[in-house]
Amino acid sequence: MQAATATARRHDMDSLRALAMLAGVVFHAGLAYSPMVQPLFPTADRGNAVVVDATLWFLHLFRMPLFFVVAGFFTAWLVERRGLAGLFRNRVRRILVPFLVFWPIVHLALTRSTLHAAATVEHPSPLLQWVAQGQRDGELPGAPLATGHLWFLYYLMWMYVLVWCLRALTSEPSGSAAPAWARVLGRLAALPGWVWLLVLPCLLTPSLASVTAPHPAPESLLPRFWAFGFFGPFFAWGYLLRRHPETESRLDRNAPVLLVGSLVAYSAWFFLVSGRSVEQATASSSWPVALLGAFVSVWMTSVCLTCGRRWFGRPSAPVRWLADASYWIYVVHLPVLFAIQYRLMDLDWGWSLKYFVALALTYAICLVGYQALVRHGPIGWLLGGRSHGRRVASSVPPVPST
Amino acid sequence: MNFAFSVQGLTKRYPHFHLGDLDLRLPEGQIMGLVGVNGAGKTTLLRILTGLALPDRGQVEVLGLPMPGQQVAVKRDLGFASEDMRLYRSRTLRWHMDLIARIYPGWDEAYASELLRRFDLRADQAVGGFSHGQRVKALLLLNLSRRPRLLLLDEPTTGLDPVARAEVLEALAEVLRDEQRSVLFSSHNTHDIEQLADTITFLHQGRIVASEEKERFLDLWRRIVCQGDAAFEQVDWPEVAAARRSGSLVELKVRRFDDGIRERLAAGGLAVQSVHPMSLEDIFVTTVRTGGAA
Amino acid sequence: MNVGAIDIPMVRLLVAKDWKLFEKQLAAYVLAGMVALAFLGNAKPWSFYVGSLLLLIVLVAAACFSISTSLLVERKEQTLGFVMSLPVSPLDFYVAKLAGNLITFGVPFVVLSAGTVAVILLTPLPDGLLVFAVLVFGHVLLAYSVSLGVAMAVESEGWNTFVMIASMVLVNPFLMGIGQIPAITDHLQTDTIVLSAPALAILAAQALLSTGIVVLTGWVHCRKKSFY
């Protein structure tokens, strides 16, 4: 697809963001059957398989990076159309308020269901056993105050603040000269594609090397350097794609090579990482692991962008509906999923059936909830930015959502 | 008659300076030149009229409203530029124009663009890089483009090069074509005042020493050259502001000249050789030196 | 002071103007604050130390910065006359400066004090420290109010600098002073939060004085005889 005009809806970006969100459910549901996180994950099931690890961690390396590219893209778009003040007004309503509203609800629901599971599940995971023990001894510490799976909303707000900081710090009083940040973006855009593909992973490596492999979610309320160092460049990448649309399709013809390269790099990564639990991983993963992970992240993100342009460039009502629903699904899926998986733990089904049932039920409940309660109600307005109960005509440029 | 401003019994006291007590009015649609040496009180008077300084005593009305009580309403129709007023150095002129345009509904963008061109100013240049002349012109642009009913200018032409001065005076002259708009501008340059003002006020050591229509000033004052040996005391009349002898020649500077003076001089033994009109500067200097009313 | 006479759109415009003027410096402080928070988040003793030090520097710098740029520089660079020649009343101007300062100083102040409270309550640090910490923040707030009041009322740059530095530096004797009060120090190392009478009295005095100074400054400002 050619670069979009300034006001056309970007169906590919909408869809990619939705996929990244929906894949989050697949990821979190799968963790219950991952041998690597067995000791740490509350819903860890008796049944698990290495193939889950092999799939999940591959997805994990580029799912959120892709999401941040899309977020950066829409951020640049919003700034273009509404200015920085408009960006912040929009983002406060669409990101900060939903975060503040849903965070305590999700936190409470997860804590409640976990405590309940610890008391009732007959085949508890190691973490549930530990909770149950703590409950019995009366020494259970309160759940740590962290952002949980909503960390990305929290970090998005930081990213917007960073966008403002960098623009303000490098702006020129004179209107004639382009501000420094725009000049830097211009120079980056002018670099040949292979430089991006080789240099960007190297830039990400120190951040990945400073945390465990696979990288954790930066759930702490205090911002983490590595999270900015890892997700920040992806956000900047998306920002650059919007500012310089001519760069969008530059990497498309490399996609098959990048896909094969990513699979090879990931095989090596998985070979180095597998066989130990996350718990055993040292505080810092080794540099080769970090470098391989960084390559997979960048290359697979690029492949996804190409696929998005190729397959999701045209409007499609079902995809659009799913894209609209994805934010809601992602925000609320975890308590639903955990509640289901806690009940599945005592069943003697195979892990694959449990995985399937957990996924199907979670999606079904969230989607039905979306259609029945959210889409035309105030929550839909909050999350979707669209006017109450009314579809915005497709010719009207939408509020880019994230 | 409507007045652009009127002050009555105005006094303002600083440790080393005392203004007042002043009574002064400017009819709407007129331009008044305020002439005085440095420290005469011109700036203080202008600041009081804009609400930047409060008087100790007296009544001040600007555009029919009492000051400083109604200063917000007054300042909506007021333009004020003074020599010591600065714009934000780090910002461009465009930024200032946008700021002013948001505040004043009457902002005339087309006129602003025209003034930009005429003053040869760059809107996207940071004001910090402006020369003195450019700064004055920028301030004037910001004031004129909002189309104020009363424009107060403190020493607008001081320190300008001849070209910039001509540009500024031209722009001011244009404002005056609109009979609804009034201007009060101070200067110690009488040439500028002479060129523009309808009314002229001399301010000296905080007091008004003269305030007249310009034409009347020029009509009334004369320099008379006479010959004769009569003593000075013989011409110690109230209308003679200054007298100087050089040999047998006597030079008199006379306020309120009329033909009767020739005869009175002749009667006193002084034969009038020539009568000359006086420049405003000459009138001003003479007035200030004698320290009296014109 | 007729509060009803405040021209809200004009105040907003003035605040927006100051925001634009000082955006670059503000962005630098916010960035420094983010770096400081990230240092705190690193969860190592050295980075915790670096982070808290950096945060304090940012807070004091933001306090001095917001006063000096928005008030003293406006006077020094002779832009005050320009602003006051616009249709603003002295009260509008004061409210705008106060609001601008509430953003540039108030936001980091609230974030930092809330963060400190959270760190004390949520970490193994003894909760008794809370009273001590709150008193220190009370002092910073008071010092800030004094500096702000002096900057609004006194034109001398020397006095302003002196008051700004002196009031912040006085935190040291203040710390020593409250260190001498057994009712406050006795519970420092314990996990109980005891709001003793002396602590409450000091806190009330700080709050009252801060508010009083801000109100008094506005009153004095609106009765000033010159605004250029």
C-alpha cells in the first residue's frame, strides 16, 4: 500500500495494534502452560510443554515492540493534527483516565481471585502454594503496588511526556529553521534500510542485557531505564514512519529474509535460554542472548509492519469491529482469564485443551461484554473516543486510538 | 466634547522628583506632543495614564473611564509603547503578534503585514536580535495593528536613525488621518513634535509650563531684532520672554506678539529692524529657560 | 482584593505565555525528574541515593527557577511593562504568576512529597520517619512561599537571591531544631506514626504561614504603586 494521505484512516496500523493487543491474551493464557515460568506464574498448570515456551517467547520479543511502533505512529499523527496540547488532552482521556479507572479494578479482581484460588484449588501452582502458606501463617504481604499488565498505558504516558520534552528542548525560537528533533528524524529517515536493520538492534541490546531473558514487564511504578531504552526506540520508529511516509515501504522487500533471519536468530536465542526457569536466570541476561533478542524484535516488527500493509490495508467491517474491541479486551482480559484458568487447574484435561478453552472463553466473555455493555456505553466512549452510540462515518478521519 | 484623557490635580511624588499638580486634557481625535527635557516627568505622566503607576492624588480619566479603577477596560482600547519597554528576547515577533492578536479582538492582521513590510521587519526573527530601531518599530507595529483608540508613545523616535525615524513618523501620521483616534507622544525632539502634533504641551520639572495648539504657539511667538541704546529695563514687559544685546542690536523673544509691540518698542527708543517666526525648539528652550508660562 | 474580578481567560493566556517562554527549561527539569525516578527505580542502594539527590536538586532548582524566571527576569528584562500594558489588572497578573508557579513548583513538589510518603510507607523504612519527612516538606513549602512573596514585593535582586538561598539553606538548622524535640525524634526508628503536639504545631504553623504569605503577597501586590 502506498503512504496514506494525511487524513485517511490507517486500517493496517489499527489492525496491527489490535493484533498486538489480542495476542496479549494468547500470551498470558499460554504462560500457564510454560515450563519456564512454572515457579512464578499464579495460574501455572500441572500440564505444560516446551513448545509453548518456544512459541510464546518468540511472540513476546516483538508483540509489544510492534505495539509501541503503532503508538509512536499515531502519536506523530495526533501531534500533526492537533498539536502537543491536543495530544495531551486526547491522551489523558484515552490513556490516563482508563488506566486510573481500570487499574484498581483489575488489581482488586486479580488479588481477590488469586486469594480465593489459593484457598480452594486442589492442584495449586507453586506461587499459589506460597500464597496459601502465607495465608495460613498470617504472613502474607500485600500485593505490591504495580501497574500489572496495564504497564504499557503507564509507559505510553511517559512516552508522551518524553515527546514533549524532546520537542521543547530542541525547538528553535525562529520559525524559519527546522527544529533539531525534526532534522534528526530527517537524517534517520534518509539512512538506508539495512542500517536501521543492523544498527537498531545493537542500540537495544544494552537495555535487554540489563534484564533477565525473556525480558520482564516493567510493572514498577517507578520508570525503568531499560524499558525506555528498549521500547523507546520502537516508539520513535513509529513516530518517524508517520513523519516520513516515504520510509514506510522501504523494508517491505526484505520481509522474507527478515522472517527467516528472525527464526534462525530466535532458534539460537531459545537454545541459549531454554532449559532454565526465569527464576534461575541471572539478573542480567548474557550479551549474546540480548543481541539475538534485539534482532528478533526489530526484524519481526518490520515483518509485521509489512504484513499489515499487505493484508490489512483495506477496510473490513469485522476487522474494524475487532480493532475497536481490542483495547477493552486487553484491559479486562487478565482477571477473566485467571478466573477461568484457576477453575481449569483441577481438571484432568491436557494442557492444549485447557489452553484452547481458556482462550476461547476469555475472548468470548470479553467480546460479548464489549458488544453488550461497552461499545455503545460510556466505557466505549472512554476507550474508543467515539461519540456515544453512534458510528463515525468512515470518511471522517478517526481519532487515532492507541 | 469627548476627551481621550483628562487629568485633574494630578500629583505623584518620588524621592527626588515631584510631578504636579497637573491639569491636562486631550480632545478625542487629536495628537498631542509632550515636550520636555529628560526627567521632566513625561514618562511618569504616560505611566499614570496607562495604569502602570498610580498617582498620589488627583483624578485621571482615560477614554471616559476612571483610572486605575477601570484600567482593564481602558487598556483594551489603549496602545502604549515606551523606550524602556522590552519584548521577550527569546521569542519571535510573530509570537508576540499572535499573543497580541489573541488578546485584542480588533487586531488587524492585514495592517500588521503591511507594517511588517514597511518597517522591513522579519516576523520569524527572535526579538533579542533586533536593533534599537527594529525594536521600536516592532513595538509600534504591535500597538498600531490592534487599532487602539488612544495611543500613548514615550519617546518613540529617540535614538532612531533618520530612515527609521521617517518610517515611524509616517506610520504615526497615518494613524492621525482617522479622526476617532488620539495620540499622546512625548519627545525631547521638537522637530518630530512639530511635524505631527495638533497640540503641544511643555513639561518642565514636573510642571506644565505651556499647553497650546501648535499653530497658536507658532503664531504667537516672534523673534524681534531692534536697534537702539535703550536699557533692558524698558522692555521688561510680560510678553517679552528673553532679551539679549549685542552692541547696538537687541534681540527679543516675544510670546503673544502683536503689531502694538512695534510701536511700544519705537516709543522706548528701539527701532524694529526685522521680525522672525520662531521654531518650536526655540520656543521650547526659551520657555524652559525663563521657567515661566508661555 | 475582589476575587470575582479575576479575568480567567486572561489569566490562562498569561500562564500559557509563561509556559511557552519557559517551556525549554521546564522540559529539562521534567527530563531530569524522570531520570531521577528511573534511578530510584533501579533498586540499588547507590542509584537510590543518586535518584533521591537528583530529585531534591530538581525540586529546589524548580522552586528557584519558577520564581526567578517568571518574576525577577520579567522585571530585569523590562518585559513587565509590556505585560502590564495589556488589559490585565494587577490581580490578574498576580493570579497568573501564582498559577504558573503552582505548576512549575507545585507539581514536582506534590509528586516528590507523595513519592517520599509512598517510599516510607511501602518499604521497610520505619514508618515513624513520615512525620519527620512531612515536616521537612513543610519547610520547603514555607521557604518557597517566603521567596515567592519577596520576589513579588521586593525589587532588589540581591535581596531576592539572599532570601531564596537563605530560606532553603535554613532547612539545616530546622532539621537540627526538630531533632532536639523528643516528641518527634522518639518515634523516628519505630513503625508507629505519632503525630505529637509539637509536630502538629510546627506543621500547622508552616501551613498557616505559607498560606498567609501567599495571601498577603497578593494583597500587597494589588496595592503597589508601580508595575513596570
